[in-house]
Amino acid sequence: MSTPRTVLVTGGNRGIGFAIAEEFVAQGHRVAVTARSGNGPEGTLTVKADVTDAASVDAAFAEVEAALGPVEVVVANAGITRDTLMMRMSEDDFTSVIDTNLTGAFRVVKRASKGMLKARFGRIVLISSVVGLYGSAGQVNYSASKSGLVGLARSVTRELGARGITANVVAPGFIETDMTAELPEAQQAEYKKNIPAGRFASPAEVAKAVAWLSGDDAGYISGAVIPVDGGLGMGH
Ligand code: NDP
């Protein structure tokens, strides 16, 4: 078993973030989640935070630090989509997705790095997507935000790698959550045809990879992009 850590997962009230928080609890860690609404799984501390607001992120960290100690593992999971073809995409559709998915991760990672530098230990995991490297028609905003996370993790690795801090990206494929439930049936069937595994994944399958990257055994893995996509993005 890995050393018990203080973990913060953004967007831990549902979907993939909820499953990640559950997995960390099951592995014996001290776990906090951020939520705008609702709560994290049993055994977690829920704090309010909107990742588009640096002051809100700062306050959430302060609350977690006071209750559970310095954050040693951070998972930037909060994300949104605003899909439409580029010709129809407004500038607000683009910037709001970047603001939540990419700048939101920056705000969270920057705040987390303070304590990690002091501790000379940290695990940063950014939840990207297969479409970050694969591309996706109708998701110019989302795909750009998700590939941006790769540059973020790799630059953080170069800046903080010598201080015991790792920064990695997990790139899920098609995971059964509210986000994907919104996609039309026909589009879901089309995706499934292209997935070598021939199925979608559960949020728990993403959570296992995130927990492993955050554990004692993954200290020499940094700047990596770990796909959890049933082979959908191979070669990218
Ligand atoms: P959901 O739509 O089910 O959940 C999104 C989570 O993000 C919610 O907890 C939501 O909080 C939170 N969130 C959104 N905006 C903000 C914000 N401004 N501040 C704080 N929290 C916010 O998504 P999934 O669980 O499906 O996705 C989680 C992550 O995984 C996302 O980054 C997504 O892009 C990525 N991903 C998902 C895939 C999938 O197939 N589902 C595939 C690849 C990547 P609230 O409930 O308050 O809105």
C-alpha cells in the first residue's frame, strides 16, 4: 500500500471525479473534493470551489489544509464541454471551455505547488481526454483545452521535477458519465465502432490509473500521457 496522503480532487461530486475520490478513500488516503453543488463520496471532505475563480480555489485549498493538512496529491478533473462546429462556435464557447478546463487546471496546480514545494513532494494528475491529441470535429474548444494540459504537465515537470513533484496527464476515452450521456445515440454507436476494446469504460477504470500515478510506485513517471481509452487514441 502507498503512504497515506492528503488528496484534493476537483469536480468530485459526480462522474469521473467522484470515482477518483472513492478510489483514494478505498486506498486509505485523506480525501477532499471540490464541488459547486452536491457532495463527494462517503469519507471525503467536500469544499466549495469554482475553478474559474482563483480566489475560490485558494479558499478551498485553505479549508482542506486546515482540516486535513497540506495537499500532497492534486487531481485537476473539473471540466466542461460546449460542443459545436467551429463555424458556429462563438468566442465565448471557446474561451469559457479554455477558462474551466485549462486555466482552471493552471489555477489549481499553481496553488497546489506552494505546499508541494515546501514538502518536496507532490503528485499532480491532470484529466485530459483522448481528443486532446486525436482531435474531434465539433470540439475545437474542448480539444484545444485538453491538449493544453499536456504542455502544462510537461512544463511543470521541467520546473518542479527536481523537488520530488511529478505531473502527469490521464487521457480517458469514452467514459460513461453525465458528460457522455448527452451525446446522441448514433454518435455513441459510431464511437464504439472505433474503439478496439469494443466498449465504453466505467469511471472506476480511470480512477485506478489516477491512483496508481499518485502512489509511491510512480515516483519516476512524470510528464507522461497515460491513455485509458480502450485503444481509441493509439499512435497519438
Ligand atoms: P461530468 O460532466 O460528469 O462532471 C464534471 C465535473 O466538473 C462536475 O463535478 C462539475 O461540477 C465540475 N465542474 C465543471 N465546471 C466547473 C467549475 N467551473 N468549477 C468547479 N467544478 C466544475 O464530467 P465527467 O466526469 O465525464 O468528466 C470529468 C473530467 O474528465 C472532465 O475534465 C472531462 O473533460 C474529462 N473526460 C471525460 C470523458 C468522458 O467520456 N466522460 C472522456 C475524457 C475526458 P458541477 O457538478 O458543480 O457542475
